[in-house]
Amino acid sequence: RHHNFGIFFSRGIFGTLMVAVLGWLFYRTLVIALRPPSMGKGGGDTTDAEFDRFSMRRVVVLIIVSLASFLSALRLWQLTPRDTANLTHRLSQPFEIGDISLVPSKLFLGLVIFLLFWMIARLLQRTATNLLQTRDPASRGARQSFITLLAYVLITIGFLVSLSAAGLDLSNIAIIAGALSVGIGFGLQNIVSNFISGIILLFERPIRPGDWIRVGTTEGYVRKVRIRSTIIETFDRAEVLVPNSDLLSNQVVNLTLSDGMGRIIIAVGVAYGSNTKKVREIILRVAREHPQIIQNDPRVVPPRVLFRDFGDSALLFELRCFIKNIDYRLVVESDLRHAIDDAFRAEKIEIPFPQRVVYMHETSQESAEAT
């Protein structure tokens, strides 16, 4: 009798493992067969629509293969319809944890419902991104804000529905909320503050993905605005996570909020005795020849050259102008300095450097003569 039970148990265990391995291999084979050609090696870029279809097919295949493997495992354990009915009956019987009554089958149903809502939220998020694709940066930021909030709302609804399907009384959530409020009062202020700040940022949109901002000592491009933090990519390609509460409580400089224009200032010094009017004309001519310089836009002033001061070693001028895209500020400044230097060399205008005269006193010789 024990021998037969051992054979039955061993056959069931190894058979179940074999079914799991075969099911996994079958699933991987179907996934590779359903993969778009562009996702293969040497292919082109995979479009978002192809990726969405592939993801949906993969989920369907996973459900079908998992169900078939489960039914095959039941056959290996030689479960009769009567045994299956008894197992179902046992799973539908509640068990008590304190004052809470839980049913295993309802808990499993609640978990499945939550996973379905989570998958729908992720698929809807990607699908909405594809449908609302646009080149306008402002619309791109609004789209991301709307889609992010929609995904969180769907996941929250799925969580509440799954709790209800699991047999939990939603009125007990008030007790949980009271406990959470105590926890918030003691140690979760920062988390709640960042969460509320993230919602305000997503609705108000003072910063958007792609904006060039400066927060304290951090400067770079906004890559993603999330509920808890905002990702800023610096010019060294380092990603900095800034808490959302810091973006609302501290001063933030957004160089590209309304448009991409920005002003640059270039200081130029020339030698004393130079023709100041000629210097001004040369600098203005160089600025007007650059394609990035804005000259006839009523929103900004045209390029100007100001005679700022009489320095210790030079006459100090400043070129102040607006460029079309502030992202190219450093490149434009470099181009203008090269062009100004070449123009000054051609016109024989000197750019001086500080000079100092040092006097040496022979104190040792004077002391010897005095004695």
C-alpha cells in the first residue's frame, strides 16, 4: 500500500514538473513565432503598435498555456470529477483571521481582477500614447500627464474592485485609513507631500518633459515627471531624481517653458585707442550673420552692442542678443567668439591681456652700504 502511494506521489511530482517544463518550452516557442519580424536580430525598429499587438498575444498565449498545463497536471494526479468538486468546495469554504472571514477562491479571484486591471492600465497607457502622438512639445507634456493620471486611476479602481471581489468589507478601509493617517503624522509626511506635489505638477505643468530647468545646483533636461519624483538628465547624462516637493517649494528656473528662445551675453575687450564705433559695427555684423540670432521678432529686441566700461587693461563691450533655440547656447557663443576674433584680426583690432609691472628693490645691497 505504501509502495503504491509512493509510486503515485512520485509520478505526480515528476509528471507535474515535466508538464511545467514542456508548457514553458511551448510558450517560448509560440512567443518567438508570434514576434514581429522587426524585433528579430538584424531587423529594423519595432513600432509601438507592433509591440502592443505582440504584448497582447503573449498574454493570451500565457493564459492558454497555463490553463492547459494546469488541466494536464490534474489528469496526472488522477483527480476524478468528484475529487475536483470536493476541492472546489473546500476552496469555497471561509477561514477566519480574527474577525475577518476570508475565502481562498475569492482571494484568488480578487488577485486575478487586480492583475487584469493593471495589465489594462499598462496597455491603455501605451495605446493612448500611440493614438495621441504629436510633435508639439506642449501637447506631449499634457498627453503624458493625462495618461499617467489615467493609469493611476485605473489601478486604484482595480485595487478597490479586487478587494470587494475578495470578500473584504470596504467599510473596513476607514479603519485602515485611520491607521495610515497616524503613520502619515509620524513618518510619511515626505511621501504624501511628494505625491500631492506630483499631482499638482501633472495638472499645472510648470515643467514638462524636454524642458531645460535649473533647480539649485542641478541643471539639465526634464525626462519624466512622475507622481513621487521628477527625473532630470544633466549635461553629463547623469539622471538626478528630484522630489516633487522641492520643485514646488524652491525656486525653479525653466529656460524653455513658453518658448525655446533665450538670451546670450558675450563680453569683449579691446585695447585702448581702438575705434569704439568700428568695434561696435564689427560685433553687430558678426551677430547678424549668424543664423541662430533673432533680428526681426517683435517679441524680443534685436542684437545690441553696449560699451560697458573702461577696464584696467581694455575697453569693455558686451554683445546681447536672443537666439532661436536656447539648447544651442554654448555652440552659438563659441561660434560668435570665433567670428569676432577673426574679424578683429582682419581689422587689426587688438584684444589685450592684463599687464603688470614689477619693481625689484635691492634691499640687501642698500643695507650693506648703510653700514
